[in-house]
Amino acid sequence: MNVYTPLTDGYQQMHMASLDRLIDQTPTEDLVRLTTYLRRYISPLVTRDLFTRMHLNKLLQQHEISIVTALILDIRDFVQMTWSSERVVGLNAVANFLETLFSISIQIAFENKGLVGEFAGDRLLITFGFPGPGDALCADLTTSVLQAVRTAYNIHKMVEGIKRNWNLPQVLRQFDIGIGLCAGGPAWIGDIGSQWRREFTIISTVVNIASRAEELTKNEKMMVPAPAKKIVVDQIIIEEIIKQVGIDNLSKYDLGEVEVRGLNRSIPLFQLAELDTSLFPSSPSIAPNDMALSTWICEYIEGAMERQVSSKVHQLLSDVGRIVTSVPNQEITLQQIMNKVIEMFAVETATLYLTDPNTDELIFECILSDSANPPKRGDRLPSGTGVVGWAVDNKKEVLIADVHQDKRWYGKIGYDIRSMLCVPLLLHKRVLGAIQIMDKVPGKFSLNDLNLMVAFAGSAAMAIENARLYNYASMSTQAQRDIAEALTSSLDLTVVLDTIMETLQKMLNVHTATLYMVDQNTGELIFENIISKSENPPKRGARLKTGTGIVGWVVENQEEVLISDVREDERWYGKIGSDVRSMLCVPLIVKERVVGVIQAMDESPGVFSEEDLNSLKWLAASAAVAVDNAAQFQALEEAKSELETAHRKFIASETMAGLGDITGKLTHTLTTKISAIQYFAQHMLPRQGGESVQETSQLILENAQMALAEIMKMREPLTEWNLQRVDVDQALAEVAEDFREGLESTSITEVNIIHKPATHSLPIFSGKGQIKYIFRNLLDNAIRAIEEKGKPQGTITIHADRQQMDGINWAIVQVEDSGIGIDVSDLKRVFELNYTTRPEGTVGGYGLFWVRLTVERLGGAIDLKSSLGKGATFTVCLPLMSDEVES
Amino acid sequence: MDRILVVEDDRVWRQIILGGELERAGYSVDTVTNLAEAIEKLESGSYHVVLTDISLDLEPENYDGVKLLQWIREKYPTIKTLAISSRPVLGFKKEFFKKRYGALEYIERKDFEPRQFLELVAKAVRFSKEASQRIEGNDARNKDSYSRR
């Protein structure tokens, strides 16, 4: 084994650096071509020459080379020989023979820096002048011609040696070879073919002529017998040989103008006789190191390529690893993965699909495309669609050189796509989706790309799964946070339930969800909250009977259910959207009591997984606590509100009593004070003597007595509420009688009080004092109105009767006077505090106010109709005791 | 000297009217404004008559003056009491009140008349003294019977 170390062999660091640079700058496929050339076609001498001068890149050029010399070698009568050998010695012998012949021929060609082209059965093409002008060793036509001629002569010598010395079977020893040479024309050298098979090819007229020249050697009639060689050359070869060795040293035979097929012209060809090739410039022999260098360069390049690929994979994996560990959001992860892919493979279009675990549909997740109208994110493909569908279904990667020739091709993503590489995203035999890269150039992707993508897809799958888990976890956390926030920020049950439903919608991505509460008294289900696409969803507060439908079953059994198709479930009630198929239903249990149910629904069957059920159970647990808390709070609120209402009622009912209380204290204080005044006036002042004092004391006395009288009058309706059955008409009669007596005793005013007796009994529930107070005040008021007319004569008509209004029986009392009347504009103010028509300085202004308060307190109302100069009519309505109460 | 305690929260009535009339009539008068002070005075000194303000608008038992009347009747039966009030009540109610709470008279402020008032007080003092003598006499008889034994 050759161990070749170029640095110790005199090669410098710079050559290595040059090679590294070449590797870095050259696409992988060109590097592969380069090593193929180096191993198979290029002479190690040329390799060494190019390497030492750092011109290896010349081998990569696939273009025309200006001047080459072509050599065609063919075995004469090979068909005959093979046929004979078949039966005598077997084809193995033929193969061995050919191997020997060719290997020595190639050795000779390489020693002369020839480029060994195709083998086609028994034919061999060797080209000289490669890699082209500018190269010291293959600088010119002369050099290449001499190399070619020497190769031809050496091969002939070798063949003669084989015939003579080798222990060949007789049948093989009869072979002969023919060689055609042609020089001086351009050639294209490179690989040609499809991605399936690319072949090293030389295209040149020189080769065609050489081939024609070689064919002539078959024509024994034309050929000059030995010692002339069976080597046919063209004019330029002859000229070049003469230039080198002189005309005297060359013996040749003119074969005349020979027609070349397809050229439409004849070319002069010559057969070469003996030639002393030692007159040619010496050619170096191939040293073992030259072979080793060639091999070493190839291995170096291949090693570098491997490292490159593995470092690419490594880089990719580490990138993906970073994505896996660092990125919390699935969307970003997918985007990053695709960016990596685009960067890595330098493609125009890349798509990432995720499979819907429920429907097996393919969902476009991430598309990088230069198409004007790319599929949208979230678009769906039915399972099994296109190449992606195939890759997902078969869990296998796909490499397609031309999708147009692939039946699986769906053809919807960019019509001009040709190359495709599609790799499923596999995680523990589970398919998460697929990554697909595409290009317009056919055969763009290599097996290396495929392997790289497979490795990448493994990591990408992990990244996606990670992101999913993270999303799920963060969603749960977020949900928890939302609910916790709702719980702490609002103890309002409605808000909490709304939050729960929102969370449910987010977590399970459902369109229809319902939350029922169980009426703890009746066991009925009450719709509390519904998320629905339906235009006519059940209303909040609508009720379902105990045990209705699946919900009812869940409540009764305190068990959650996961139903893939409700239509196949006997419990299905079928009233909430006829298009419901999948259902999740979980009870809300608080202290072993079902307080409600959460239900999630979908129009497609089999949508929900066990995982979804667990999510919902978790949500239900939180919801149950929330509902319980909120319900307790609500109950507390209701109790509080009841208490408040009661208090308000209490305060309202106490207002009058309180007023009475205050009035009592007030009258007490006032009485105390005024009595003191009275005492001073009555007992202190008289003791001091004197006329003026007498007058003053009289004044004090009068005022004090007046104040006392008013106070006494005021306290009566407010402080004494001994409620009892009182007949309105009787009270009215008594008051009227009192007034008549009073009026008669003074004889100051002539007022006729007419009382029209009532036709019914008019029982009301009142203090006797209060009802009399009302009438006394109204009569007081009527007499004053008559007095104010200036002529103290008039009539007061009082009448009470029964009347039904709004289903209630009322006692209607009317007090009509022929007094001065009240201005219409004052009508409303009459019942206000401090309204008075009396002169200033006199006590008053609260009589009718107190009357109104008292009437209202008795549950009645008072009204006044009057106009100035035309008297006034007060109407008092008081609610009659109902017959039942009365009896 | 005959001793009178006036319980009245209104300053004019306490000092000038009631206190003034009684002092001018030659009584020894102490004045206080509330139940607690009244009890304190009664515990530390001896009085013939207590004149107290009562407010009788709602439940009589809730008022300090009424409580005081009850307390005195139980603890110091020889002290005679007079009630004074701003509240006018009918005659039969007045009698009922006097019997129930042991007041010698129920005086309405608006009907306050100095001469009648002083006659009332004099009568009360006399009653108080008579009661004391009766009790002392009983005591003496008890002593006699005890010593005779």
C-alpha cells in the first residue's frame, strides 16, 4: 500500500492550501467529477504537473480545447476471435487478454500523458493535448503528435511482445491491432448524459477522422505489409514527425485521399512504417509516487467532501438542536426550520406540511416560494395527495429528478417544478408531517442531499414536537393564569364562566361548546354559556329536564364521555345543532356534587382525542372550583343584597316613625323652652311690676301659647300611631261635629258644614288621631279660605264614599269649600313644606305638608282642584281594608 | 333644712325655674343633669324630695327619669318624687302613671304655676318626713320589744 505524504515529498504547504481552496470553491458534483477524472482518465504525470503548478482546476473545465491529437486503437478481427475463443478457451480468457492488452495500453498512454477515454468493446480512444494549451507538458501540437505517435509505436511493440512471449492460447495469439491517428483539431471534453448516467465524452472531428483512419487498417489490400506498422495517420502527423526527425528518418506509404463519412470530403492518409521514436524527446516514466499522488489527491478531495457533508449535517443538527431547545413557539420553529432548509439546499421552493392527527389531512404550515400565488398557510390537502401524501403514508423519503415523469406528482405547487426531495417528519414511527424542497432544474438533488434532509427531518420533527409540547404547556399555563385572573379579578360567575369558555375554545379549537349549570333544587340543566356558530343558539337560562341527552347522562353518572360520533350514541338528544358529530362532555364536580357540565362539540366525527378529554377534565376541575367560588360569592351577594333591600325597607318604614321620634324630641325641647317663656311671662315679669312689663309679658305669653298649640297639633299625627280599624265616614262626622260646636261657640264666622253621609261603611287601617288630624286640617284650611274672602260666610261640603281603582277599593273623601280659592300656579306647591298664604310672622306653612305626609303614610294620596275666587276641593284617597282583613 | 334634689337636663328649668323657686322658698336644693349623677347624690346624701324630668313619648321604661322613679321607690321609700314633663297627658293617664311609678305628682311644664308647685313640694316634704317617722317608730318598737325580752 502506498503511503504518500506530499509534504515530506517536497510539496509545499501552498499546494495543500491550493487544493483546499479548490475543494472549498468547487461544488460537490464537480469535485466528484474531478476525482473520477483523476482516477480513470488522467495520466498521473499530468496530475502531478497540474498539482505542482496548482492547476488542477483546469480539469474541471468542460469546454473546447483548441488542438488535440486523437488515437483510436482497435483489435482486428475481434469478433472472429471472440467467436473462436468461446468454444476453445472460453470468454474468461478473452477478458483476461483484453485486460492485459488494455492495461498495458493505458500504461503506455499515461506515460505519454494521454487522456484515456472510452472503452467500447475492443476500441480505445486516447487523446493527447489535454488539458490544453498553456500547459508546459502539453503545450503544442507537436508535443501532442509526438506523444500520440510514440504511444502508437509502443503499443505495437507491446502487442508484438504479447504475441511472441506470452503463453497465450493459439486462438488468441492470432489477433492484430489497428491504430488511427489524427491531429490538429479542436475537441470538447467533458461529461455528457442525464442525471442517471453521465459519461466522459470527447467530441471532435479529429476523433472521427482518427476512427476512419483506423478503419483503413482493416483493408489488407491498402495496407503495406510488415515491417510497416498498421498505423494510419493524417497529413499533420506526417508533417510533425518530419519536423522532429527529418524526412530521411521517416518511411511512409501514401494511402491517397480517403473519404471520411459525413465530412463530404477526402483526406490524405498515410501508413507509417518503421520509425525510431528514440529520436523524439524523451518522456518521463511514471514513478510510484506519481500514482500515489494521484490517489492521494483523490482521497484528500473525497475526505474533504465527506467532512463537508458531515459538517453540514452537524451544523444543521446543531442549528435544529438550538431551535429545539430555545424556541417556544411552534410557528417560529417551523419558520426557522424552513429558513435552514432554504439556506442549506439553495432551493427556490420549500414547503412544510403537518398532518392533522384527526383527519390525516396535510396542512400547509410553512411555504417559502417565489410563486406569485403560493398555497396559503392552513390550506389542507386530503391524505395521500401527491408526493407528500405518498411520503407521509409510506413513511419514506422521496427523491425525484423530474416530477413531470412521476405519477405521484400532484402538480399544484408551481408547474415549472422539476426536481423534488420530500422527507417525512418522523418521530417514534409517528408522522408529524413532511418537508419538501423543489427546484426548476431537473436532477438538482443528490443522494447526499437526501441523506442530509433525512437527518435534518429527524431533528426537525423533534423540534416541532417540542414546540407542540411547549405550546400545549404554555397554553395550559396561560389558561390557568386566565382563569386564576378571572377568579381573583371577578367573583362574578358570568365573567368566570366566560373566561372558562374562552379558554376552552383556545385549547381545543372548537366551534361549539356549552356550559350547563345544574339547578340544585330541581336537577334541571340550565344553559349558562354557549359558543356556537349556529344563528339560533339556545339562550342563556334555557332549561333542560333532568337526564336529557348526553349531558344528562354525564350529570347522573358523574362521568366524562368522549364520543367520536353522537349519531351512533343512543343518549344523543340531538337538539343542539344537527351537524354535531364529535363530542366531549365533562361534569363539573364540587364536593362530590355535580354543579354543571362542560361540553365541546365538532361537526366532524372522531375529532377529539384522549388528550383533549384530559385537557377538558383539567379545565372542568378549574371551572368547578371557579363555579363553586363564584356561586358562593353570588349567594353571599344575594344575601347581602337582600339584607340591603330589607334595610332600605326598614329605613323607609322607619322614616315616619323616625320622624315621629325626632318630632317627639323636638316637641319635648320646644315645649320645655316655650314653657319656660310662659313661666317668665306669667310669673317672673309680674313680680317686677310696671305697665310696660305687663304688656311685654302678655306678648310673650301669647306667642308662647301659640307655639305650644302648634307643636301639640304637629306631634299628634306623628307620634301616635295606634293602628286600628277606623271608619272614615264616622271620623269625618266626629270632626265635623267638633268644628260645628267650636264655630257656634265663637259665632265669629258663619260657615255651614254639610256632611253627606256615606252609603257604605269605609273601614281603613289607621290611627284614629291621624285620620282626624287630616280632616281637622282640611276643615281648618277650608274655614281660613272662607275667612280670607273678607266676608266670613260660606259653605263646606264634606263627603266620603267608596270607589274602585286599579283593583283596590278606596275611600274617597272630598272637602269642598266656597272660599277664596288657590291660584292654579300654586296648586302643586300647596303640599310643600313652608307653603303658606298667611301673613308673615304667624306660625304656619306645614299644615297641608303634614296632611300629605300622613295621607301617604296611610297608603293614600291627596289632590287639590281649585282656581282663584272659585273655592277649592280637596280629594283624599285612602285604601280601604280588604274584606278578608275586615272579617 | 328640707332637702330637695332636682334632676333636669335643661339649664333654664334646672337653675332658674325649679332651682330658683325652691331656693327662694327656703329649701336646700341640689341639682344634677342625669341619672348617674342623681344616683350618686342619692347614695351619698339624704333627701326629702326628688324632682325629676321625664320624657314620656314612647316607652316609659326607656327613659332615665322613669327609671329613677322606680329605683327610688325601691331603695329609698321615704323619699317622695315629683315628675315633670313636656308631654300633656289625659287625667286618667296621669293617675295611672303616678300609681305605677310612685310619683306624688305629674307636672306638665306648660301648666307650671309656681304657687301650686311650691305647695306640692311642701306636701311632698311633709309626706317624706311622716314616712321617715313611721319607719323610725317601727324601729323603736322593734328595739323595745327586743330589750324587753
